[in-house]
Amino acid sequence: MRFMVIVKATPETEKEGALPDPQLLLEMGKYNEELSKAGVLLALDGLHPSSKGARVKFSGKSRTVIDGPFTEAKELIAGFSILQVKSLEEAIEWVKRAPNCNPGWRLRSRNPPGL
């Protein structure tokens, strides 16, 4: 089963050029290496703040582009990882082992038919 771990944005992650504490980066690097060595990590990445992004609103055949930044930080994503594990319980156990870099971690499942 594939699960997406979503790290929600915070006011801190939305700051231009903001970097996490160096110790936290080290801890996250170790955790990500552990995921990789275990063979469960399919992908991971951080995202730019919404000030560097845009939204495209669809309405019939019309498209409207709205440039960032966006004020609804609770609806924004700062990063993600995709894990391939046997169960929701296993995915939860991996996420519980992660360093506490953000109070907004979320876990979503996507399992297309045949996978």
C-alpha cells in the first residue's frame, strides 16, 4: 500500500528563505535514510512557500490564475513523502518515529485497483 505523508505549512514554513534548525535537518536526514534503507521510501520533497506559487481556478472552459502568497496557511502543504508499506498501521509506526519538525503531519492513502 502506498501512503502519502503530508507536512502541513505553518507561518514559519511560509517565510521566504526560512530553513529549519540545523539539528532538525540532521535528525530528518537520519530518519529519511532509515526509511530509504528499509525500502519503504518512494519519494519525498519539500515545497517552496506559497509566495512562489499560483493557483489555477477552473470554471467551465475558463481558467483564472491567482498568484501567491496565500493567507490560508492551514490549507497549504510544506512537504511530503510517499511510503510503500504493508498496512496503515505500519505507515503510522514509521510516521511516529519521525522527528517532530511540524505539528501538521498528515497521512493519506492512495491505492489504485491492482496495486
